[in-house]
Amino acid sequence: ATPTALLVGTGRGAQLGIVIKGPEVLESTRAVDTVVLDKTGTVTTGQMALVEVVGDPGTLRLAAAVESASEHPVARAVVAGHPDPLPAVEDFAAEAGSGVTGTVEGHRVRVGRAADVPDRFAGTIAAAELAGRTAVLVSVDRAPCGVLVVADTVRPSSAGAIAALRRLGLSPVLLTGDNAGAAAAVAREVGLDPDAGEVVSGVLPEGKVDVVRDLQARGRVVAMVGDGVNDAAALALADLGLAMGTGTDVAIEAGDVTLVRADLAAAADAVRLSRRTLATIK
Ligand code: ADP
Ligand code: MG
């Protein structure tokens, strides 16, 4: 390979808002045939809004108090949905990909994915997930007391970008810790088929890297696009890791490429650019 041509490729990349860690990264894009896409913050903006609160009075206040200690998109939506000053939280703990717990006014409050859905909230949760939303259960001293529903927005460019990735010969897979309903709704909006194995949902943070490893074990050459702390290991293991520029520092450090524009279209640009660059030096 001519280093000059590779460097020209990386220079052109910078103009397109694609920051490539080193010229050797371009080489790994050549054989990529699968692209794993994180949902929240990658295919979607990750800027969630609180759209529904169901349950006992005080549910939102207690939940927002605990979530004030978390940086998760769900947490930001819940905190933004409660205007008043919040009570203090003690002994805060986050369970990655699942939820948060903390002590508020002497009570142990948990907000997160429901392991068991109480009958009282089953309807709300099912309807929310069917609509592509994320519902989290609030419990006080282990007793479920309410449900908060948050809604995310698909990035306007995601559907076009996924079509472009397909045209480049890449098979897309949506990967998320979120529920199957929300995942399927987002998938359909961007032209992915949940019935054709293009969606993997309910994955714990440490499970994302396993999905990449399984694909590689089946002979796939995998690009991964992600933004979160929970995407870092998968970004590092992938043959090509692309981090959203709006993502967490750990994700950016783990990736080979940073998409400054935080737009999935740049992922297709990155693949196209490196293939072109490599073609000129062959
Ligand atoms: P993704 O893979 O889509 O980026 P995460 O793995 O971060 O999602 O989270 C998976 C699920 O865990 C969320 O959809 C939510 O139900 C729950 N969760 C994670 N963090 C929190 C939090 N701070 N508050 C409430 N729920 C949370
Ligand atoms: Mg994410």
C-alpha cells in the first residue's frame, strides 16, 4: 500500500467529518460485510422525552430524584420531566443496561427495566412498547408504584444511511438493550426487518460484545457503530469500530473512527471513502 494514498484518504475523511485513527484503519474496511448498529444515540438521537406518567402520586418526584445521579438518556428525560427542586439521593447505584437505585427520603427507590411486570401496569407497558417507546418501572421499597414512558426520535438521516450501507453490500443488524417492541418499531422506521433477524433486543451491556463475537465466529467481518459506555467493548472487538462524535469518551476511545457529525450517513461515507482510497492504490 502507498502510505501517501492512505493519508490522502484520511485527509479527505477529515473533510467529511470522519476522523480516522490511522491509515491502517482503511484497510480493515475492505472486507466488512456486516454492520451492527446501536439503537439509542446512534440510529436515534438519544434525546428522550418523558411522555407519560402512570401510578401513585409522587412516583415522578422520587424517580427523578434518583435519576438526577444518572447520565443515561432515560434519566435525562425523567429529570427534565420534573420541574421542581428534587430531594437528595443517597447510596446511588447504577445497574448498566437495566436501571438505577437510590435512597430518597428514607426509601429505597428503583427505576428501570421491569423483571416482572405487575398486572396493574401491564397494559401501560405493553401499549408503550408497541408504540416504540421505552417504559420503565418505578418501585419504592421493592413495591412497584408507577411507570414512566419515554420517547426517543429516530435521526432523520438513519433510513437513508441504512439503505446506503445495504447498497455497499453490508448486512445491517440493530442491537439494543431496549425492549423488543421499541426495537422493532425503530427498526421498521429505518427499513430493517425484525422478522429477518435484523434486530437483536434486550441485550445487556456485556452482551453486545458477544453479539459481535458470534457474528465473527460465523465468518462475518463486522463494523459496529455506537455511542455509549455499553458499546465500548463491542466497538473495540469489531473489525471496524465507528463511534458517534456525540458519544461518550470511552466509546470514542474504543473506536477506530469517529463520526464527527453524529450522523449514520457518515458511516456509509467512511466505508465508501476507504474502499475508494484502497482502490486507487491497488
Ligand atoms: P441501548 O442499548 O439502547 O443504548 P441501554 O443498554 O443503555 O440501552 O439500556 C437498556 C435499558 O435499560 C433501557 O431501555 C432502560 O429500560 C433501562 N435503563 C438503563 N439505564 C436506565 C436508567 N438510568 N433509568 C431507567 N432505566 C434505565
Ligand atoms: Mg447508545
